Amino acid sequence: MARSELRPVIKLRSTAGTGFTYVTRKNRRSDADRMVLRKYDPVVARHVDFREER
């Protein structure tokens, strides 16, 4: 289906080294390169960068 091709499911892994992940979808047309979001990591109890892993 077109849904999985245009908006694939990606994992966002914490850069703090805790191994905590978020799972989300992204739009390939508007975000072609790897996504980096600043989100809350409950293991270290603060906001850190989460990078897309493939």
C-alpha cells in the first residue's frame, strides 16, 4: 500500500546511550535524511536528542 511507502515506521534511539527508543512515522518527501528530534528520555530523566536508526 501507499501508506507504508510514503510514511515508513522508524525508530528513534536516544543519544544518551540508554537504549531507550520511540517509534514513529515520517514523511519521506519532506524529511529525506535522517530525523533528529529532541524528546524526553525517562532513563536519564531529561530531554536529549533522538536520532533515527535504520
